[in-house]
Amino acid sequence: MRLLKRYAAIILLAISALHTLSLPLVAEEMDKYIAIQKEGTGNIPLVLNTLDVRSKNDADTARSLDAVLRAGLEFTDIFTLVPAPLNLKSSVGNNRGGVNFSALNTVEAEIYVGGKVTKKADGVTLTMEVYDISGSKLLFTQAYTGGEQQLRALGHAFCADLIEFFTGKSSVFGSKIVFVSNHRGFKEIYQCDFDGFGVEQLTILHSITLTPAFSPDGHYLAYTDFSSGRSKLTIKNLASKQSFTVANSGIGIDPAWRNNSELATTLSFEGDQEIYLINTQGKVLRRITKNDGIDLSPTFSPDGRYVAYVSERSGQPQIFTQAIESGAIKRVTFSGNYNTQPAWSPTGDKLAFTMRENSGALNIFVVNTDGSGLTRLTENSGNNESPSWSPDGRMIVFTSNRQGQKKLFVMSATGKNQRQLLRLAGEQMQPSWSLFTK
């Protein structure tokens, strides 16, 4: 059975007994909520009702799906979940679809979400409905079908649709985070789901592996490998399991993908540590930087036309941007004397990076790509480093030792709602949030 078979195309806004509406009004309604997000006026208050069931046999499945839905919507920090009124299903007042909108209007929520779970021999069906409370309008209804073991995928499919409807952007659901951990003694590469679930070890080299990064389509994993006694850049095809390394002498570190077939890395085979563009077989295509001083930690703009990196050409590590074709270079950071680990936002307008402050503490900042708008995201919480953006640009995953050991944390792109991502023995560090979703 095909996972998440979608039937019931989106049905939008009720203006008749059949709850249908023309597309122009749909666009108008969606624009209202997109505007809320763009203007930063706060999260959307939402009532998520417990899922209805056909029989008692479906109750456990409904409870599991309800937990998935609540955790998923809370994780994104887009919605504020408001408790449902006691008389939600009362027939008193403005009642449509069995929902008492007069009661909902008293809890200061804007959106109502309800649904039901149906189990059959061939799988589970989750049917969801989303209403605008103020006008008791049906925004959309959708059904999701999958196997008994795919409840997280079912719940997350709805969450992804809901977020895309209200923000006009794809969400983090289905994305992966790859990171380094010494969970089993050696520093190996692991991955987990966007919310910290589904931890899986990807390398078993019994050595040191660092700086992992998925290709944009998720077909390749690049990382720094010390198993041979020196650092070398390894590119692994995740489908065929075939691996390639850069054959040139010297070091090879810090991979960053430009697109699905090209990536940048720091190499030293010509003497100084410079940034080069290579292909997925490890062949050097071209040299990007040419100057005295170490250049490392590349990160590309979303369109691949520019690269940002760390350079010591000014005496201290600072962040620069460079146009790939023209070679035009611009210094971005001027505050602080040790700025490293830049990460270009998926929206293309910002760089997140790590600054070592005068106190010695490491903290995460963001800056516009023209050098303006420097903003601190972390402070007074140990050392915070290695920022990586979520695919939608709304969140950042990073490393922090605020609890003693290095662990992975997530926060909003404005620094709010900082919390630990996963619970795993040992230390976790150097996260990279994938751009692809499954």
C-alpha cells in the first residue's frame, strides 16, 4: 500500500450547504494568515480537539495520533495550542460540522482543528478538518492513509499541510538532522528526524568523523574522516553505499554543498588552506579562494552564486562572502575578533555564525549578508556554536554545553524558545539540518 495515499482534494471555505468556495476567497483568507507570520504579530492561536473514533478499538491509535499532532504543532513554534471549551460539541449556538463555534469564540482562538481516526484491515485513515473560528468557515479537509506503524508519518503529513496553508512555505516535517556523537565511544555520524526522534548511526569507522552535511536531495553524505590518520573529505552515496575521497595530499575538511553535484571543501595540497569546488567523486573542479591566510568553513547562498567562509586574511578569523563567477569579495563581520562557522539562511538574506566574545564564551549571532543588522541569539548559557538553519528558515539547530556536556538544541530564528532537541548518552555536536524532506 502506498504510504500516505491522499484522497479528498483540499476543500475550502463554506459559503453554501456543501461548504465550497471560489479560489479568490481562498487566496484572500490564506493571505491574511501569511501576513500574520510575516509581520511577526505572534503565533496563531489554535484549538486542536481530541480525535474522534468509530469504535473503542480505534481509541489507542487515536491517542497516539493525537500526541503526534500536538507535539508536531508545538515544535514548529507557529501555533499556540488553546484548550478547547467544555461544550465544544454542544448543539447550542452556531454549530457547523458538529462544532459549537459560539463556544470556540470564547477561548480567543482563531483556528479550530478536529478529526477522526478509522482503522481497517488495510491500514489507518486520519481525516482532518480545519476551520476559521471567526466565520465558522471550513478552510480545508484532508484524509491521510498509511499502515499501523506509520502514525508519525500520518500526523506529520497533516501538520506539514497545515503549516504550508498558513505560511505559504514548506515545513520542517520529513527533514533530517545529521550530527556527530561519541554515543558509543568514537565520534561517528548520526542522523535523527527534525524533532530528535529516530536516531540512527550512519558511520561505524571506530575513529573520528566530523562536519557532516547532506546533499540538497539527500542522496549523498559528505564528512571529514580521520580513519586514515589524516583528515580527508569523504563523499558517500547513500543508495549505493559507495564512497569517494579527495585524492590530493594534505588536509580535506569542512564540506558544504552548492547543489546536488558540487560541493566546496578546504584543501591544502597547494600549500595554504584554501577553498575548492569538487564533484561527488572527489575530483577538484576549481579553486575558489586565492590569498594568504587560512580559508575554511564554506557555506553557499541558496542560488549557489555566492559562498561565505571564514578567513584570517584580516588578522583574525572573520566572515567574508565571495561571488563564484566574478570573485568579488566582501567582508561581512566586524564586531568581535573571532567569528566562525557561518551558515547561509535558506531565505538568502542572513548568515548565522559563532562569535567568541571577550569573555571567552561562544555565542550564536545572525547578520544580514551585507553586514548590517547584527543580532545576538544566545547568551549567558555556556558555549553555543555550530548553527544550522531549518529548511524553511524559521528555526536553527546548534550545539550547546549549557548543561555540562555538548548537546543539540533548537530555537526560533529570532533566538526564542530554546530547548534541547534529543536525549542521547555522550556528547552531540556539529549539527547540519537537511534541505530535503521525505
